[in-house]
Amino acid sequence: MKKEEILHILKDKISEKIVTLENLIAETRASSNDTKSSMGDKYETGREMLQQEINNLQVQLNEVLKQQDLLSTISCKESSKSEKGALVQTDKGFFYISVSLGNVNYEQVKIFCISPDSPLAKALQDKTEGEQISLKNVAQSILKIW
């Protein structure tokens, strides 16, 4: 497994999310400007709803920007223990301790990208190959760490 390639995939996904959110914010702002009406209260209510939508999108964008910053701090060096930036294979699957982005497919393998603050990452913290963890009464054996 090449962590550099997986990290590149994650950076691309984050960049796509940023562009999508920025476009949605711009479109919502444009539609907010287009809702001119003499309807009084209905106009104000509509504008307020659009503003709330812009605020929600901005919060999402800020979170994705934080994820992008976190990805920039991740090293691709080999790891001997489970830590931020480690790719961990257990008997239940592959886990990349980086950012919470769901799963990515790499060389026909599904890799779950998890935050270092997630319960699973915390259970894996500082473990090495051959050790076991238990999370929610499910035991997992660490087979390999990259």
C-alpha cells in the first residue's frame, strides 16, 4: 500500500468538497439577491431562510477547510505503531487515521478514513502489529501497520 497515493486521493476529495461548497454558497447568495419582492414579511422570511442556508454551508466549508489543514500535517512515513497518519489493517478492515471522510477505494480495497479523535482511532492509539483491541464488544487484531 502506498500511503502517498491514498493521501493524494483524500486531498482531491477535500478539494472537490471545498469547490462544491463554495459554489453552493455563491449560488445561494445570488438567489438571495434575486428575491426582491414587495411582499413584506414573506420577503424577509425568505431572505432569512436563505441566510440560514448560507450560514450552514459556511459552517460545513469551515469544517472541510480544517480537514484540509489536518491533511497537510500528515506524514507519509512508515509507522510502526498506530498513530495519526498510520494505515492500519485489522482482521475487520483497513483504517487510515487521518480525517473523517468515509471510505475510499484504493487498488480494489476499501479503506475507511477515520479521525484521530474517533473512538476506533483512540482504541488503536499506540498499538502495534499483533496486538488486539476491543471496541463496543468487537475484538479486532492488528495485522499490519504502514
